[in-house]
Amino acid sequence: MGLISKKDAKLITDPLADNNPITIQVLGICSALAITAELKASIVMAVSVLFVLGIGNVVISLMRNIIPSKIRIIVQLVVVAALVIIVDQVLKAYAYELSKTLSVFVGLIITNCIIMGRFEAFALANKPWQSFLDGIGNAAGYGLILIIVGFFRELLGSGTLLGFKVLGDPIEKTGLYSIGYENNGFMLLSPMALIVVGIIIWIQRSRNKALIED
């Protein structure tokens, strides 16, 4: 038997598509709207949640038999808060400008329903290895949507990707700008993030009719 069984592999693959936290469970929408105007911020938020949820699920799983049920939510909040503080301090130490861009949204990882939901629904009832895979899978599914939204918002809104000009120079009118293309400033506003997520949800349900609710 390999390191990951077929059943364990589904813990990673299902949240990437047919059980995606954002497009299917409709969780974590706030950060998808708030920080996806830049691809770099989307990637950093995705990696941050990957760390917090992956490690947090393991910690909660290891403690599942000793956590009194009446205070389990408090314990979960303490665990996720400690991990978020680590992420926040690392960002301030090694990527201060990006830390300022993400601002309070790093701290708001604590209230991300995906994280608390996986703690409560999975980590409290499963072993550490399966909990780790579940955390990685759900964080990856969340991060995938953030990166897709961030890609299109930055590309169409600013004409850049990761800060690099990929469509040309809008001032010197090179590249696409030489034929009259203009950046769509609406893409940088939060409502457009909701529209992009909506388009992804529509495409996903069009490809898989089983996801359409009655």
C-alpha cells in the first residue's frame, strides 16, 4: 500500500473541483473579494491558509480526545490564532510591503469559515494524517480559486502579472495598448471579484450537472 490510498487521495482532489470550499460550499468568500486585485497577494494568502489549515488540522486531530466538548470552539480559535500570528510575523519580517497590502486580512484568517469548518467537521473526528490531507486539500481548493480570480483581475485591471507588464506599457502605448486596448479599472473593485467567482461557479456547474442544486 502506498503512502496515500485512493480514499486519502480524494481528501486532496475533491476540494479542488467537485467539493471546492468557495465555489461549492460557498465559504471564504470575503477574502476572495478583498485581496485578489493582485496575483501576488492571492498567492501569499493561499500559502498562508495552506499552512494554517494543514498544521491546524493536525494539531486539533492530535488533541481531539482531550478537548472538552464545551470549550472545543475556544481551543480551535486559540490554535488557529497562534498559527496566524506566526504567518503574520513571517510576512512582516520577510515581505513587509506585501504584509501591508494584505493588512488586516491576514488576521482575519482566524475567522475564515473554511478553517473552523474543517476543524469541527473533520479534524475532531479523524486521525492526524487524514486531517493533514484534508487540510491541504481544502486549502489548495481555496487557494486555486483565489489565484484564478487574482490572475484575471490583475491582468485585465492593471495589465500586469506579479507586477510585470505583460500587455505592454499603457503610458508609452506599446503592446496591446498600441491598438487601443485600455485597462478595465472595474476589475480592481471588489464587486468584480464576486462576478469572476460567479463565472467560475457557472462554468463548474455547466461542466458537471450533478453540482446543480434542485
